[in-house]
Amino acid sequence: MRINPNHRAIADIHGEYVSFLNQLKAQASALQTEQVIDHALLAANTAQTEAACKTAWLYIKELADQLNVINPAGPAFSLDGKTPWPPMKLTAFRVDARKKLLRNQECYDYLAIAWKIAPQQELQPGAVLGASVTVNFPPDLERVQKRLSLGNVKHDRHEQRHPEKNTLLAYRFEYTVESRGSITITPNHDEATLAFRISNANGFELLTTQWPAASIQTDLLDELAKLLVAQPSRFVPK
């Protein structure tokens, strides 16, 4: 029996079509499985991150309450690295937390604790302690301006010029001896991590680090508290 070449071609095409369709089905099935796994992983990471945020929130709330009673001594501060500030204390601690919608679920957006850095010496109500620093080299100027900005230090800048030539000799900064510190915690729910931004916990400096959500336990947060009150701490890896 002779086979019509056209019939053979149709049979061959039919066979290839079914085979290709099966490949598409397999590909679609693999993608669906992957999407299910991805959704499950995101859900698990989100739940773990939220649990870590709640742990951190309860901790910093209690920490603020205790430190508002203690008013611990602050670290050494200096704008130019040469002129030290008087002994300072940490006071007026406050905490804040905001939430957002993530995949139709209310989640933590960030958590924060902030405090005031003020002279230990008691001043009359409404009084402020003033001081000044003079710089005449670009590196010193950059350092002082950066620290003034980082510390939210109220200040005025004045130019000092040669009385005859009117050439610029130096800059004089008159400032209020007062600053602020803060810690902001920003969660990444997809990756189950928490990022920490620590401002002025050890003088005028900015520290950043990141920890897995699973690590956010009391022992780690104790290291953060030590860093805040200028005690030796392992919170920011070196």
C-alpha cells in the first residue's frame, strides 16, 4: 500500500505539534510550581520579618522608657577633632513606627528611636550653651560642616577676612552645644532582613549595618543598646 506523501507530512507535523504542546505544558507547569514556591517563600520571609520588627519595637520602647530615667552619659563630641565639647548626656528619648501595605497586608515600614544630646551641666530653663570653632583649611572646613549637618547642630557661619587686603582668612562657626542621635530600622520583607542606620551614637558619625530577621533577638538588641550608650558593642561588625 502506497502512502500518500502528503499524509506522511501531515502525520509528521501532527507528531511535532503534540510534542511541542507537551513541552509548553511542561514549561507552564514548571513556572506555576516556581510561582507557588516564590509566593510561599515571600510569605514566609514576610512573616519572619514582621516577627523581628515586633521584637525590635517592643525592645526599643522599653529601652526608651528606661533611658529617659537614667539619662546616660554621652560619648565624646568635637566638631573639629581638636576642641572637645563638655560632658554630654542622652535625654528625651522617643520612639516611632510606621506601617505600609505590602501585598495587601499591613506591614512595618520603619521603626526608629531618637534622642537629644545635651550638656550634663544643668542650665536655666530656656538657656542654651554656646561655643565657637574656627577653621582655615579645606579638610577642616569639610569635616566641621559635615558634623554640623549630621548632628543637626544649630549654627551661624562667619567669614574672617584680612583687615587691609580683605582676603579670606578663616571661617568661624558659632553654634549651640546640642545635638541629636537616632537609630532607624528599615525592614526588607522580601529578603527577611533589617537594615540599621545609626546616627551619632559614638560621637559625630553615621553607622550602617544589616542583620537577618532571624537574628533579631534580645541578645543582639542588647548589643545595639550598648552601642547607643557608648559602651563596647559587637552590633556593627568591623
